[in-house]
Amino acid sequence: MLFEPKQEYLGLDISDLSLKAAQFKHNVKNQPTLVGLGRIELATGIFEEGELKQPEILINSIVNLLNKPQIGKFTTTYVNASLPETKTFIKMIDVPPMSYEEIPEAIKWEAEHHIPIPIEETYWDWQQIGKPSKANSRLPILLGVAPKNIVESYAQALKGARLIPTAFEIEAESICRSLLPLDTSTIRDAIIIIDIGATRTSLIVFDNNTIQFTVSLPISGLKITQTISNKLSLSEMQAEKAKVLCGLDPKKCHGAMAEILHSVMDELIHRINEAIIFYQEHFSGGHKINQIILCGGGSNFKSIDQYLNERLELTVRRGDPWNNIDSNHSPLKPNELAAYTTAIGLALRNFLPHVNHD
């Protein structure tokens, strides 16, 4: 480690339309307690599908966020930041049995079959997961890949805001760290995590103590709100409030909201079923998927968990980003806290090591 184990880190979730930040410190029990929490909205055009187009505006926005947190204050310049899910890749692969030193070269060859850009144009990291199964002597490897131009543009923006980048993470890693228990070996079944964000939805399959694969879905909280706005002739602000308050409850808003949301939910259910079938057919060592965890600001509408539970016949629950924090009480309401899932996971990187790389 380049830094002391108890060094505090800022977790910075960078998305197309907002920035969210969180910082924790170690208490006397070596558990994380809150130092600061905050968010700021971003204007459209700063990013285009994850690519940074207006770095100076982003730098100013980061500075403003750090100077005016919602709760507490930010006291560190070391930052763990997220990379855009749409531009990154994380997947389980396997390589033939070989020494630890030989694995990186083998991964380069294997990666060509799994990522759509040349490996020379990327930064990548890997971790061996467990041991080879009896049926397959190949080594299981978790591979994470990000384009160099994306990483470097984000790094320059952070440095421009006088921050010191210590880690860039694919968002799925941070989400799992935030929502799952510290000891993930206690999880017996496979889990699907659905992160509904403002501009996209991510589906993450977690099993055998690691992420198995992720899928980006063409569903977003913003599109849902815009659909409601158009069909009910409401402003986007009114549509967002109506979505949260009425949601899929047929007794609310005279059932009009539920009717609009049904088509979106049907698409989501179709994609979830596809992922379940794919996992069952292509991952021989996988467990049965029995649980779905919802997170992200776009999941904050009434009865979504009950609706998915009934349609999929699986346990569906809302994720708790405060799951691993030394406090039974979050400073925010659950619907507000959901948007901080990634930022909290990033800030906990040096507290909860179960998804860190070698």
C-alpha cells in the first residue's frame, strides 16, 4: 500500500448529470463513520455517453461540491473515482493453468475475445477468483477494462480540482461493496443487482464471491420521467414527484402512473429474464439466482419492488447503501440515500477489501 491503511479517501461518483461524494473515517472499532456527504447536478453537455467534453466546467463543479457538502465536510484530497459503466467492461474469463507471473500475458490474448477495442488502448486489472473447479482446470479470472482516453481525461479533471486520484473503479465494484455484507462468503445464492440511474440502468450478477458479468440496459430514470411528463402533460419536476409518490401502486394517481410504468417494467423484466437464462446456460459453476437488489436514484418509485417480486417470483428488495456503516441511522431518507450507492462504495474501498483487485 502506498498510503497508511487508515488514510481517508473521498469517494466520487461521476455520472453524466451529477456528482456525488462521500467520505468516511475509522472509529475506535476500525469501522467506517461518516465525515461528509454531498451531491451537485451537472448541466447537459459536460459528458456525452461517458466521454468528457467540457473539462473546465467539470473541474469547477467538483470544487463547488467539495466546498459545499450537504452533510459534514470533506477533509481529504485523496480520491477514489468511478468510471462510466457504458465505457468499461468487467467479466469473468478463464485462462489455462500457469504460474502467477504468466497470467497477465495470457489475459492479453484472452481479452481480445471479450472486449471490442484493442487491449493496448486500455488500462486493465485482474484478480484470480478462487481455484479451478474439478470439471475445469482453467483458472477463473475477473477482468476489468477501461479505455485509456477515458481514464486519462477523468484523471486530469481530478488533478485540476487539486485532488489526488488513488483509484478508478468500474461502477459495479463500488455498488457491490456498498450493498453487500463485508463477508460475501456468507452469500449462498447468486444475486442480481439492478442499478437504475438517470441516464442508464446496469444489471450486475454477483455469485461465488465475485461479480460474474454486467449488462448495460437502455432504461433510465430520466427517460421514465420524460415519458410521464409527455403522457400526462406535466413538467419534468412534477412528473418526477408523481413517479416517486404514485409509482406502480394502482390505487395512487387513479392508476394512470402505474399504466405508464408497466411498459417500462415489462422491458426491464424481459432483460432480467434474459440475464437469468444466459447465466444458467453459460456459467456451469453458478448458483441459482434467488434475489434481486434494487439501487440507484431511478429506482425510487412506489411499489417497484412488489411489482418485480410478483412478476419474477423472486425475492426483490431495495438495497441499503448504509449496510456497512457504523450507524443504524442514515442521515438521509432511504430514497435520497439510494443515489449515493456508488459514492459510498468508492469511499469504502479501503475499509471493505472483498472486491479490491490484487
